[in-house]
Amino acid sequence: MDDSLDKRALMMARRPVGRLGKLSRTVQMLRHYDSVQILRRGLNVLDRKLRPDKRVGHIRSDVGQIRGGEKVSSLADCIIENNADHPSHGQCDLAAGRYVMLNEPILMPVFEQGFDAEVLNRQSHLWRFQFQYHEFLLTQAVEGDVSRVCEFLEAWLTEYSPEKVKRNDDAWHPYCISRRLVAWVWLLNASQSNAATLDRQVAQRMVDSSVQQANYLSKNLERDLGGNHLLENATALCIAGGTIDSTYAKGWRDLAAQVLSVELPKQVLPHGEHFELSPMYHCQILSNLLRIELCCQSDQALLDVVSPVIDGMLNFLGSILHPDGEIPLFADSGFHEAPSVEEISNVAQLTGRTLNLMPVEDVLTSVGGYRVYRSEKLFAVCDYGPIAAAKLPAHGHCDVTNLELSVEGHRWIVDSGNFNYADDSMRHYCRSSLAHNVVTVNDENQATIWSKFRMGDRPKAFGHQKGVRDGFHWATVAHDGYRRLGVPIVSRLVAFQGHTAMCFDRGPNAGGSECSLVGYLHFHPDVSVTREADQSDGIVRFRLAHQSTVRRISFVADEVLLEQGWYCSGFGERSPATVVRYVRVKTDQVFGWMLHELSDRPSFEYSASSIQITMDGFKAIWTEFSQ
């Protein structure tokens, strides 16, 4: 439909702003970064524009040897085995020249004809990066013909040798080198798969090239971007330095240890979460640290930097997982693009650790910026923290006060996830407030966003409270994301008990009459949503069903509509999903929803500052909305 949520999100992102508007957005963006970061980025971009044809050229090298050992071999086998379940990588067919990245297939000539640069350049930036990671070769080494893997590697080593390739080409981008080096280490150390039969000549060429790539990477760390990219660079140097016998190996590890000793205290928050606030990137960083520990056991100085961080990151991850054992899809997150939770758990066991889910305690627990509730029948995770990393908001979405909810072990209320990193309607939809379970003012975004990763003004979350009332565990939060529209504060209250969940919002005591509060609630595609006919008491009810589990959700609002949104479980994957759009015309009146058993029929009384719920003799009233 022309007025679909993704089209509306794109219109918001591309709304004309004029020269002053563009200048304002740029100032908003830059004031969050430090001057050194801006300078490094500017010099890097300028150098690449002034010398676009500069080649990688000669790089220091020597004849290296693989020296991974038994634990590295077990790690490689574990990673290759888990990678075999990747939905895109299993669809590749090297013999036919068929490559599938991000669930998007292309055909290229077979190896004897080289790689068709014209075909590759037509793909998205992230697709080309995924191709250069070579992680799809792990699946091919298990399920395909290992001789074809060797042919691919021989062709790549010839076509992308440093003497031939330009520095600006994807193949020698520092991030691509970081991911590829690690994938090659697993191929070279595998013992229980077809990968163990790699041709010796090809394997030695890979080792020699790995030395060159690690040396090049050590001189081209992504200090201008920082964040997960810089940690990825350091991880590659650690793993190469721990598994390749080279005169340069210790230097790689020492450089990586310097980077990690500075970055880990900044990037891993006190409660164990990675500071970019994306569960997917948290998994990526945690997995990297576990791999470093296994690959660099003889380097105690490096282990002293890495090992203390791992336990906190494991505990945080176990706290926020759904009952299905996977992450919530907050911010830039998706399944299959970072190591799975299952893989992290298996690798953690190789280090003597265990990844444990938060126990079922029927309490509302604070985990950093999250509020997490876990009972026998209900799981909820509420994002009450900052919208993004202060100095690196690229992976943040307009999702302050967002939540996800599972019923009887299955996801029912979901985040829309993330579809891609392209400048298109789906990227703008996934980042917009319309794609999250939040309340907007006049359908506007909570933060100023544009392009693929840009974010200017952003809301601040405050007013955190929590407690217990009549058996319900409740928590509140507020934010100021709509102060530019004359609505200085939007408050949210959530409460949970056993199988019941509720969520109510309100605006300020005196808001502009031109403003309306508009809430969104996104359901998993497997959940059917049916509007019930009886609305005689002014409450709009829907019957929700998934397999044999049935619930009812009741809305307190002036208007309630069904719309179609998208559920993006992984990059390049999307399914139509039902979205409930509910509206309160007066911003100072409480409105929201309650999920409950089919047999329950709650009644609601609300005012400008409170909500009272009565149900089967039970009565509770909340007045804790922040103002």
C-alpha cells in the first residue's frame, strides 16, 4: 500500500530541510563526537579521495606456519559446525558461480574467469563486504566440494594480491581483512571436516597472505570509526598472532593488547553490555573475546586484558535472552549476522564457562538500561536506557521505551529488527519510531535521523522508578524526545504479573492542542490478531492466538487501527506483520494496552495522572507517571 509504514518512514527521513536544516543536523551530529575522532575521519576520507587509485603495494612478509594446537582446532570445528546452519551460506554453489549474501543471490563466472568486478559493484556495500569476509567458505568446506573451496581461494589470492589491488577496494578494507583473516584461521585449523583436506600449496599461500594482511591491518586500524570495527581489527591481530608462527606475531598481539586495554573499559559498560547497545553487536564482541582467549593462551598479558571482561558480558547476555534462547532484536540486530547464542555457549564451554539464562523468578530486574521480567508464562524485556552510544550512534534506532514480549515460550510482541544498511525505505523504516513498540507524537521520530547511519538530536531517558503493587511488578521511565514539538516529556509505565502484561503512556499536564500521542505495537508474523466485535464499553479488544495459546489484548485509546508492518528476523529477510496503531488525541490523558487471559475482562478508569485497573475483584491504581 502507498501509505505503508516503510513509505511513511522514508518520507520523514527525506523531508526537505533546506540549507539551514542541513547545517543544523550536521551540528547536532558533530557535537556528540570528540575532536580527535572527527579529525581522524576527515583525514582518512580526504586521503582516499585525493588518491583513489593508490594501490596496496608491497607489504612486509615472511614464510609463516600454522601453530594453532588442539584447543584452536576444537574452536575451529565448533565455529564451522555452527556456521553450517547459516541460511545464506548454505545456498552458495561455488561450482555454478552462485553466491548468496544477506539472502540475495547473484551469479558470477566460475573461478577460471576470475571475479566479475562489474557484477560485484552492482551489489550493496554490505553485500560486497560479506563476500570479502569469506565466512561462507566455512559452510562450503563442510557441505560442498573442498576442491572448489581451494579453487576459489587460489583465484582470490591471484586476483586480489596487494600488487594488483587498489587500497579503496573492498578486498583490502581493514574490516574485511579482519573478518577474512579469522575465517581463514578456522579453515586452516579445522580437523573434523572436509576443510582439513585443504590443498597444502593453497594452505601455505593462505598463511603467507595472512601475514601480509595482518601487517597491512596493523598499519590501518579503524581508529577513525572506533566501536566494534576497532575491536574487530584487534581481534584479527590477536587470532592471527596466536595461531601463525611468524616473526611479526608478537608485534600483532602487543598492538592488539594496547588497543583492547584502552577500548574495552570504554566499550563494555559496567553491567557487561557493549556500548553500542545492539544485542547483535554484543554477541559479536563477546564471541571475539572468547576466541582470543582460546587462541592466545600463552600470552598472559593479553589474557589479563581480555578475560576479566568476558564473565560480565556472558551474564548480561543470559539476562536478556528470550525463552527461545535468542536475542531481542533491538537497534541494529538480526539473527545469523553475528555468532549465534548457541555458538557462543559452545565456545564458552571450551573456556570452562557456562552461559546461563536468567532464572524464572517472577520479578522485574534491572539489567543496565533494561528492565527484564521472566515468569513461567511470560517474558518481557524493556529498553529503558539510552538510544545509542553517545559518540557512535550509527547502530541506534528511535526506540527509547521499546519492549519485546514472549508468551508461553514464543515471541508475540517484537521489534521490527533490521533489514539492511542501504539508504532506502526499509532502512529508514527499521530505524524509525514507527518500527518499534513506542509512543510517538504526531507520528514523528524520537530522534533526528537521516541517511543510513546519521543521528542528530536524540532523547534522554530519565525518571526511572520500579516497585511492586498488588502482585504486579512495575517500572516507569520518561524521555524528552519531542521537546522540539512542544511536548517536553512522554512517560511510560509497564507492569507484569504471571501471565498479564500492561503498558501505559501519557504526555505532559499541558501539551499543545495540535499534538496527538500515537502508539505502535508490533506482533510476530506467527501471531494472529483478530478484532472483537463487542466494544460497548469503549475498550477495543483483540483476540491473539499462536498455535494453541490464546490471549486477549485490551486497548485504552481514542482510536485503534490495524496496519501492516515488517518483521526482519535477519538482514535481507522480511515478513509482513500485524501492527496495532493506537491514538490518544489529548497528550495529557493516559492510554495504552493490557495483555491478559481470554477469560479476563478488565475495566479501566484513567485521568491525566493515573490509571486504575479492575479485574475479577482485583483493583490496582498507578500514579507514578514521571512529570
